[in-house]
Amino acid sequence: MPAPSLPSARVIHVDTRGALILEEESPETRDSRGIYLPNHIEPVSHIAVDVGGSLAKVVYFTRSPEPPSSPSICATRGSPPPSSFSSPRSSSPSPSSSSPANSTVKRNGALTPLALDAPNGSSLSSLDHEILRNSMLRRTSQHFPGGSLNFERFETEHIDDCVEFIQSLIERSAKVNNVSIEDMRKSVKIMATGGGAHRFYEMFRDTVCVEVRREDEMECLIEGLKFITLIPDEVYYFSDELIQSVSHPSASGPSTKPLLPPSTAIDLERPSPNPPQYSVTFESNPTPQLPCLLVNIGSGVSIIKVDEDGKYERVSGTSIGGGTLWGLLSLLTPATSFDEMLKFSEQGDNATVDMLVGDIYGQDYSRLGLKSTMIASSFGKVFKKGGEKRVYSPEDISKSLLYAVSNNIGQIAYMNAEKYNLERIYFGGCFIRGHAATITTLSYAIRFWSKGTKRALFLRHEGFLGSIGAWIKNIGPEET
């Protein structure tokens, strides 16, 4: 007679107390930092997948034998300069670490089945099931006091890599938990969202051989935003402290006001080839911040108004987004990945490609408040009527196009925030990728157009809102 299975948890609460954001291993994982949850006890065995037009994002939870030995100081506290914030070096355990505990964290992270097998040959009542289950959870928590929320990213064009990764994760989990692959598959569910949740539904279901649930994309975005903004030091912004110190050198210390009142707002330049390098400020003691505007920048851009009670509405958007930048730079430069395009832009000078105010007037246009360095026309210098075509460097082209797309998104975001009288503007989506020039441009556009009354807010896991939301949606009471 087969041993009965213990009932699975009907309610699983994510305990975020003491949550730590780990540092990335390389610049390519800048938005994929793990989140260590030292107080979370109950096992979680579902996997969330958000498949967009360009990228597939995966979120899953694994138990850790002990807390990571080196949580990132840069990622959890302090205000490093934008250059180091963009891609700091890792101090977290690496796969090649000689420490067994560290190696387990990185190499052997495994899902934990919700259904724990009872001792062979036992015949237990429902009450006995619950008592034994609670006892095993307590013992499990003693050996595994916490765990990590993990983030992975794949190109949708190579969705097979994503499927293969999930398969290997389930197989590894079965081995670590000493259960059969069949039993492990029964415990695992895939929570799928994004357009690919429909397009690749059969592939995930039939190849991975687990239950697949499809979740609404916009609803997952909002649920992900509400959850992730409660993680300490997840939300950050480029502060006004440096602006204040430059504009008011006699002032002692940074301003304590979160925003500059309209009456005292300093004269901010329009976005230019060399915007101010703001310092980075993290929200270390987060609280729910609704209402707000969410600007989700993926292949395209969706602008979502979120009310105080969490209700949401897609109020605007634009087709000029990350896919536009990727596509045009693929045509115009030798870059083969978005990270390579970002590296090009860091080394470029857009003034060789863009027409600036100074190119037209030879100086500032002070009457309209236009500095000579302001971009008057993106790519305005490229076309020469009747002249010989010049060859422009990939670096200069990349920077020009990055500014063009970012400035456009920033202005549309501001206009919607103004229309709906919203002060908090969150930018999310894989377009940002923690890139300092992108963050600065979006920040500066919001600060300039709002005359210092609104602020752009960013998220460390900006590209994973949808997959986080799909993961969270399975955390709660199950339907009978």
C-alpha cells in the first residue's frame, strides 16, 4: 500500500523580514540579483515565467543551507556613484567557491516539494497528517532557515534554453529531495504570464510535463510592483543632493525634503549629452506607495495608472521602446546583444550624430531657456543634402538612439503623471537594465519637465515585475 502524502499548505506567506538583495555576479546580471529571505519557512515549489516579445524571465524560490556569506553592501545600503552602481563587482558566493555551503547555494539550489511523504507503511488520520507536516516543517526550518528568490533571463528567440533550464531545475530538485522525477513534477506548477504564456503554453506543458497556469499580464505587473516595492533597498532614485550642493554651495548638508517645492525649484537644464551625475539613493524603509504610475518598458511601452486601492488601468503607451532600440541598433551597428549595445553607448558621443541647439544658433537660446548642448534633432546631422555620406561610429549611433528613445519615454511618462496628478513614477522593464545613462536620462526628463516637482523611481528587479507577480499570485489560499 503506497504511503499517503501529507497535505500541502493551503496558505503560504512570504516572510520578507530581514530581506537582503544580493550583488550581481557580473554586469550581465545587473537586474537579476537574488533576494535572500532569512525568515521564510514554508516550502515553495512553483516556478513563474513571464515570456515577452524579446525576453523570457523566470522566478523561483530555493532553500539555502545557510544565509549567503557576503550579502552585497553596495546592493543593500549606501549610495555609490552611478558609474559603480551600474555594474559593481560581485562579492557574493561564486559557483567555483571551495566552500561546500556556498557551492550548495549556487549550484544545488532546488525547489522543495509541497507534499512531503509520510513514513512508509504509516496510516495517518487527517489530524496526524497536519501534525506530522508541521513537525517536518519545523525540522526543515532548523536545517534550512531561509532561502532565496532567484531570477533568470533568456531570449525569447531561444525559448528552448528557458525550457531546458526549467527541466534541469526540476530534475535537480528531485535528486536533492530524494524523490522520483514523477513525484517532483506532480508538485511543481508553472505560473505563466506575458504573450508567450499563450504562444508557448503547449511547449511548457508537454515538454516539462507539469501543470501550467496562465495569468493576466497586467495584473501580474501590478502584483509584482506591490510586492517588490516592500523589499528594503529595492526602490532607488537619482537624488537631488548633488544638484543642491552645486546650486547652493553654502548650504550645509543635503536637503531633507523629498522633492523641491515649485516655488524654490532650481533651474534644471533640459536633457543634454552630459546630464548631471546624480547620486543614488535607496528607499531603505519601504512602505506601500500608492497611487502611482508604472511605466513598463519592454519591447514596447505600457503606462499604467495604479489607484490607492490597487486598481489599475492602462492609460497610455508607445510602440517606441526597447524593441525599437534593439532593432535599429541591430541594423546600424555590429552589436549582437543588448548589453553590447549599452557598452557601445557608454563610449559614444552623440553630438557627432545629433543636431544640438548650439549647431543651429551658435550659442544658447536663453530666451526659451535652451542650452547650446540641448538636443534639437536626434540624428539631425546625419542627412546631408547633396553631400557625401559620412560613416558614424557604432558608439556614437548607440548613444544617440539611446537618448532619443529614453527622452521620448520620459516625456510621455511625465505628461501622463501630470494628467492624473501622480507624483510617484516607477520605471520598470528590461529596457533599463540598471544602465546609468538610461536612468539618468529618464530621471532628468521627469525632473526637467515637472520643474522639480516629480521624481523618477527605479527598481533593482525592473525586468521581473511580471514574473514576480505571477509567482506571488500562487502564494495564498488555494481554491477548494
